[in-house]
Amino acid sequence: MSVAIRTEVDLAQANTLGLPCIAERLVRPGSTAALQAALALARAEDWPTLVLGGGSNLILPERLSGLVIRPAMDAWWQEEAEGDTVRVHVEAGVVWHDLVMALAARGLWGLENLALIPGHCGAAPIQNIGAYGVELGEALEAVHLVYLDDGREVVLGAEDCAFGYRDSIFKGSLAGRVVITRLVLRLSRRAAPRLAYGDLANRVGPAPTPLAVAEAVCAVRREKLPDPARLGNAGSFFKNPVVASEQAEALLREHPDMPWFPQPAGRVKLAAGWLIDRCGLKGWRHGHFGVHDRQALVLVHHGGGSATELLAFAERVAGAVEDRFGIVLEREPRLAGEGA
């Protein structure tokens, strides 16, 4: 199978941060066979490879050598399973938000709280995307993938993906080793609204549809988060830290208004945005980057900056939090090539 490879491709519009980046080579495989052919060529030519989806949780350097792979498979379909369960197959190139809204409009429950998260479906399992009390791993049944080193196809069950808070095997032992080609999701026709986070319950009626919940989530996100098409950003830039209960209790004695959320094993999740805000950094700008003025968890790109400058800016934000609260913030977006 022939492989159409473009050279010297501008990727500034292929990452939501809007960082300048040139790919030495780019391929857009529309099938697993085309992907395997591209990988075989990369191995033969000894090109390093990088998989790029919607670029919503990725920091790109100014240049990427080798071969950048952007899966173009963009079909999805559903099949009936047992009882109220519906199984949905989704290829990697499908836009995540479009999928969520289409499934919600069909009356299917399970993903509605994850509306308006940017990016493509192939990247969703990598950080186990989550919002408003729901994580992808709860609805995921299986992940189809192809290994970069030999092109073999493998299917992992959800139990094999090591899902955690913003974490998975794809950020661990499989980082930089596979291309996700398809997801298999298990959704339900039975009403199961999850409205405990924020004011979602106040925004929908007593018997909401999944579409009503998804639209409410979109409204909340639009009020708080900048549109990447207008102001470059990667959504939440830092993970919400999970700390020992003793540390949380000590902080609460000093800051009784601090948001906190109980976690398994006696641990406590804190709000990174609140910590950044309390350092007086909401709306702070330095050079080409800043902290968003409505949501301190989001770092924004005002144009003209680079990945190096962004990482330095993020270190200053995290350093301020560590100095004041003794908490180390962990970056959420992945730097291209990390773990490869």
C-alpha cells in the first residue's frame, strides 16, 4: 500500500495551544492498513514517530523530526448489547465533543458530563479524560491499538489500561509505543444523571435527558474556560493534587475555605485552580503566556510564544504554589516526545 507523506507541515493549527511547530513529515492514515504501511516505512527509514490527534493535551516543540502520524479514521457505529446497554465503536479520528453530543442526542447515558472536552477520541484514554465527577474509564470497554515497533494489532480491555486520575498505561509502560485506533464504549439507555459537581443540578430539570446534561456542562465550561480557537490553551494545565489526609487537615486549619474532596485510602483531592488563585496569579501574564482570568487552572497563550517559554512560565506558577502551600503541582499536558 502506498503512503502519502507530506513534508515541512505547519502544525500551529493542529494544537490547541497554538504553539508554532513544523513537522518534518506528516501522514494521515485513513485505515489500520494505511497506518501499518506508514509504520513499516518509518521503521525502514529509521524515522522517529509521534502520534498526534487533536493536539488538545500536548505541548509541541518548534520542530518535530521524523514522522508525525495523525489518524484520519473518523467513523463510529453502535450495536445493541444486553438489556439497556449499547456498545459504541469509535475510531481514533472522531472529534470527542461531536461524539458526546451525538450520543446524548440519541438518549444514551455515560458520556454527557464529558461534553466540550477538546481533542480526538484516540487521545481520550491516554489521560483518562474526566470532568464533573465522571471519567472515561467508567464507560470504556476496550481499546484497539497498533504497536509502532512491528505494526501488530492488540485489543486491551478496560481492566488492562491501568486507569487512574488523569492517568493510564498509555502514559506509563505503553507511552510512545502504540497508536490507539479505536475505542469500544458501553453506554446505557437507562437514566443515570451525575449532577453532584458544581451547579449542574440547578441547571437541568428534575428528570433531565443526557442531552440536557451535556448542554448544561457546555454552558458551565463556556462560562469558565476560554475557547482554544480564540485564545490558545490546553484546558487544565495542572492536575488537581491528591494528598494525605494529614496534610489536607493542616492546610484546612490555615485555610478553612479551601475546597477538598475525599478520595479512596483516606487521601484528599485539592483544587489546583484554587491554590493558584490564592497565590494571586489569576489573570497574571508574563511574556506571551498568562493565567486565565476566570479559571486559574488554565494557562493561556497570547501568541508569539514557544514551548520553552511556556514550560518556564508553568514552572513559575507551580513554584509559587509550592512555596506557599508545600504542594507540588504536576503538569497535565504531555510534552511531545516524552516517554518515547
